[in-house]
Amino acid sequence: MSLDRALGRLALDAPAERALRDVLVVFSHHPDERLSKRDVALRTGRDANEVGPLLDALTSAFVLDFDGTSGVYRYSGDVVVGYEIEAFKRRVDSHHSHVTSNLARFRGRQSF
């Protein structure tokens, strides 16, 4: 199991990283809960087509378990993966905050 392995399989830009962060938050706040792709899309407020590839990468890296017969995903709450998820969330949040504050400063300089 490794979130790093899943990240290596995805070409993530900033919006895709935020989408992955949202998916990971849903699963880390609800360990052992069985969620379908539709459930994850509804809880994250994202499109199922956007969430699908992220779920596939997380499943292939064994971050999430997938039951093919029922079509549900589950996060087991693994401690090591939990640390990786927290580090990833902090990195994405920090980057987003940095970009947002830089944009606000730029807009503040440009307004007269």
C-alpha cells in the first residue's frame, strides 16, 4: 500500500490534486465505509468522470479496496497510508493557500 505509488500513476495538475485531496478526505474521515463512485462524487461535489480515474489509481496502488461485484470502494484506515494522506493534504492545502495569497497580493497591487 502506498499513496506515493498511486501519485506516480497519475499526472496531476493543481485542480486534479485538489480533487484527489477531496477524495482522500472522504475516505479518511469514513474508514471502513463502503462507497460507490457515485457516493464519492456526491460527497466531494465533483463529477463521477473526474473521480473515476482517481479511484482506479488508488485501488491499483492498494490504498483503497474495491469490491468488483458490488462496485464499492473502502479505505481500511491503515496507519502508514494515513500518514501519507495527511502529508499529501497538508502539501495541497499549503500550495493552494500560497497561490491564493499571491493572487490576492497581485490584485491588491493592481487596484487603484
